[in-house]
Amino acid sequence: MDLRDQLKNLFPDHIEQEFEMPKEKHAQQNPLVCKYEKKGRNGKPVTLIEGFEGTNEDLKALSKKIKTTLGIGGSEKDGVIIIQGDNRDKIMKILKDFGYRTKRVGG
């Protein structure tokens, strides 16, 4: 008599249900790179977040969380999150709170 049979004897009214394992979320292998850039944007500073490993939907969701938390604009393009202004320290803190490792590049 195995454990399943013993449990059936103890709880005869229990209806056995199929249990489906939850899908694993994609884990970030490398740290996200936060860097400051000014060239090619008419002299306006932006913060770039590169190295995101995941789907476009996850990238857009992360970008939206950052933008709403800071109350600033930005966009996502080709796997890169572009945030207006030089906000590397604030963004790195937010990403750390979400459980991402980050790396600061430049200045």
C-alpha cells in the first residue's frame, strides 16, 4: 500500500484533481546594463537599459513599471528600454527592487 492509497483510506470524500505545474518565468542570466547616452538624440540625455532576456511583452511591462514609478517618458525599441533623462541611479534601484541584477556603464 503506497501513500496515495493510505490517503484515500483516510479521506474517502476527497476528489483527486490533476495538478499542473506553473510555467517557469525566464530567469535573467546576465545583468541589465544601464548607460547614459546623449549623442544622436539632438543633445537630449537618455538612459538606455540593455541586455533584457525575455519576451517583448515582458520588456514592455518592465518599461511601463519603470516609467510609471518615475513619472517620466520613454520607449522600447529592439530589446532596449529608453528612458528620458539621466536617471541611472533611480532606475538601478527600481530594477534591484524587482529582482534584477544591474551594471552601470559610463560616468
